[in-house]
Amino acid sequence: MSSSGSGSRQQVFVLVGGTGDLAIRMLWPSLAMLDQDNFLSDSLRVISVSREKLDHGAFVTRVADAVKKRIGADLEGGTLDRFVRRISHIALDASDPTWGDQLKAALGADMSNLDVVFFLSVSPTLFKPICEHLRNSGLNAAPNRVVIEKPIGRDLASSKVINDSVAHAFDEARIFRIDHYLGKETVQNLIALRFGNTVFEPLWNAQSIDHVQITIAETVGTGERLGYYDEYGAIRDMLQNHLLQLVCLTAMEPPSGLSSDALRDEKVKVLKSLKAIDASNVLTNTARGQYGPGFADGQKVAGYEAEKGSPSNTETYVAVKLEIANWRWSGTPFYLRTGKCLPSRATEIVIQFKTVPHSIFGGEAKPNRLVIRLQPDEDIKLSLMNKAPGLTAEGMHLQQLELSLSLATAFDGNGSKPARRRIAYERLILDALNGNNAQFVRRDEVEAAWAWVDGIVEGWQSAYPKPQMYPAGTFGPVSAYTLLDRDGRTWND
């Protein structure tokens, strides 16, 4: 059983926005599976809060249906019966000044006996009023903590406003900013791969690595998120958080330990070492695209502007050549890309090593490559050169072979069936319950990332105002390939 860091207090998980899309798709199934695997304390209560008025029966049915749909055959008998006994729902509107007092009454106990996690699965515009309600009603007292979802602003200025509003109610140690990519098994395994093996760390630098590619490719378009997406675009929605977090974990120096500050201190150093991209170099260091008509994800796509119904300069694709100005990475570029309506769905980190300094095999020796794939499957592959078997009259021939560490097969559930692939939110919810914020994003991380991204956005406004169209179902605009072509490199498609 999991135990809270606050002693004998009863744990309560308050899910604000408990009937919203994220809660239904991800959060309720994550909580149910933590219950199934005995990670929740016996006394833990889960309270849903939203404006929607639902009686208990209708609420329980909705949650149970969501869990069954998401978990499928991995849901064990008895899990739902046990889980639904923990949960309840109350209808509250954040515009109501009595919001905090009503929630306090629903908690129904002396606050000195409770350890509460408030998970705000709501629009960032509601962070300030909700935190004010929590503060005014005394629900913000330690050890209670708050979990907030991205986006945390759309630039550095708005991010500071949001962070200030949350900080008015909770100190930094009790603010848990989620980037769900940090809960993915392979992302966490990146730390183990780098710092748990002697074979990689001596080579993890500009002397051995030619370049790094990080890709987050989606086959779908914007769908129901079009309104949000048109305001944020690919650079704010994906690059500012997910891609830069993967950069930090790939590039950071060895931390002194696994404590939250040890890890996050090293990530901040990476962000503060990024070379600026602005109007002077944005054309040569970025590619900006928007999908047009085509076919993607098995469907005919009308194009972004047609879906929106009006012209738009919002990018659905962005690629960046990023450089880190420190001793470890000087001269080794990081190429980042993310886009919608691409031919395949994949999230991967490619570490491209340099060629051997002198090849005795002619042109047959190819440089080693480490591919860390996060989705759709979780796998780590290292390509090595090997002698091709058999006899030849021409001497030795080489072939490239891959060593694979597939998480699905390496940890196969004791040989019976593949281990269940966990939802990233399971790890993050469990850490929030236990007060461990190492896998959450600190304020200075968020603001350092925004400061760098703002330079690109401002540069686009003057030098690159219109995204380049690419047909849906292709790998992005021509400019994305030019980005690597001019360096004599190619994307790992």
C-alpha cells in the first residue's frame, strides 16, 4: 500500500474538472488501476468537482464506463466495485464565491486530519479563482498540494501571471506542474539508461555524437481542440513543454541524486544554455508548416484552414535546429520536430553517433545509432556493425544489426502475458499523492522554456509570418528537410 508523507492524515484526492475530457479518458482509469495494483491507501477518498449536476448513480456509471473502455481486458474482477466506493461527485461553479466553503463542507472532516491533493483538470483561466477559493477557505494549508495541467500560459508574461496566482495560495514545494510525458516509462528509463550504465555516459557528448533528433509525430488533425489549437499552435502546444523536456533529459549533466531539486536543477541549466533563435536566424533554424488537403490516418482531410472556416497563420508543424552552448554539447545540433496529419504516429529520440575516425572496411561501416522510442511502442534499439556471416572471395563484409530492449518483451509479466502498459498519469498521480515532485516541472523550468520559445515566435512575426503548406499525410513542409539538408543530414523517417 502507498502511504502519504503526512503521517496518519487521511488522504483525499480532489479532481476538479472530474467530468471533463481528460478526466474521463485518462485520470479516472489511472486512479482505478492504481487501486487495482494496491497503490492507494485503504482510506483514500476521491471527490470529483465540476459544474455538471449528476446524481451519484449516473456519476458512478460514467466513471465505470470510462475505466472499462480504457483498460479493457486488464481490468480485474472486483476492481471497479472497490474503486467506486471511494468516489463521489459534487457540482460547484468556480464563479460562486462560496465554492471553497462548499468543498470544505463536502470534505466533512477537521482539516488538520486530512492530506489533500487538488488536481485542477480545468482551463488555466480557472487556476486563479480556484486557488483563491482554496486559500480563502483555508484548504491550501500544508501539507495540501495542487496539481495543475498545461498550458501554463501562452508566453512568458502570461505564464508568470498564472504562476503568481497559484503561488499566492501554495508555496513552490506544493505546486505540481504536470507534463504527462515525464510519466512515460521510456522517458523515465532514459535516466536509467544514461546514468545506470557505464557504456553510454563517456560517449554522451559532442566528441562522440554527431547530432540528436527528437520527433513527436501525430497522424490526427486538431479535431475538437481546433479552438484551443488555433490560439496556441504546434510551438506552444508541443515544443515548449514536451519536446523541450525530452531535450533536457537527453542533454542534462548527471544529477547528484534522484531528489526533485537535483534533477530539476540540471534541466534548468540546459534550458538556460540554449542558443537564442530570433528574427536574425529564425529562417535558417526553424521550419513552420500547416497541413493542407490530403489523406491522413485513413481519412480524407480538407486542410486546416478549411476545417477552421477562415484563413489562419497558425502552424500545425514546427521543426527547430537547437544548439546548446556548453562544453558537453558545443557543435552537436539537436533537431526537433512535431506535427499533425503526418503519415505515422511516433515519438522517438535518435542519438546519431559519429562515424569511426578511420574505416578499414571501405564504405560499409555505418555510424552507430541509438533509437529510444516512446510511442506507439516502447523500445530502445542500438544499431551496431557486425560481420556478415558466410564466405566471400572479396574479404570481410559488414552488416548493420540492432540490439533491442523492447519493454513489452523484456518485462513480459512472468511469461504469462506482456506486462500492461501503464498510463503516464498513473505514475504522476501516485507521486503527487506521495508528495514526490521530481517528475513535475518547476517554475523556473517553465519560464526558461517560455523565454526561449518567445524569441522564435517573435522572430516568426517579422521574418516567417505565414506557415508553409504541406499536404496532409506527408512528413511536413519542404523547409523541414532543408533544415537538415544544409547540414548534410537527413531525418530518421
